[in-house]
Amino acid sequence: MAKDVNLEEFFIPADETVDDKFYPEQGDIVLHSGKKMLVLSKYDVNKKYSFFVGIDLVDETVDGIEVMGEKDSYIGLVQTVSSYAYSRKCPVVVDKINSGNPFEKILAKFNQIF
């Protein structure tokens, strides 16, 4: 069995945090509890508090903000901004925002609501 193991690959450390949890970064599009969400909060905050702030992403709506991912496009619902704890269920990255910065549009829409 040892002859089939590439020792270089075997001893390369994995891209994981020390506590074995994944922490999303701002701009990640994650799947969490069956919903696609755009992560608005920064990595350091997400790691420190084991939650992230995000908005739901849907296929269609009239009141949303267009969010372009590297793989797909989405509509962000600013009205659903919330924090999502992930102490038991960790989010999984399914996409990442592409060019442009939807955060300014999201904040502008958020300011209209409040």
C-alpha cells in the first residue's frame, strides 16, 4: 500500500483551520440549511463569533439586487439580512461573486428600508 502513496501529497497540510471548522469570507455564496446566501460579514468576524451575516439569494423577485457569481447569477434579498450561526451545520461554498461590488447596492437598498 505504501508504494501507491505519494509522500509529497501525504505530508502537505490541508487547507483547514485548526479547529476543523470552515469560515466563509465576505463575497462567498454559500449553501446553508438548504438556502443559498451571500456572505456580507468579513472572515475575521465570522471566525470569532461562529456566525456570518448574509442575505438570501433567490432566482426571481422584483425587489432584489442582482449578484453575479463566477458560476451563476442570483437575486439578493436585502430584506432578509440576518445572521446565521453554524456551530452544528457548516456552510458550503457553492460560488463566489464575480466582478463588480454588490455591497454598495446592498447597503443602499438596506438604507432605503431602514
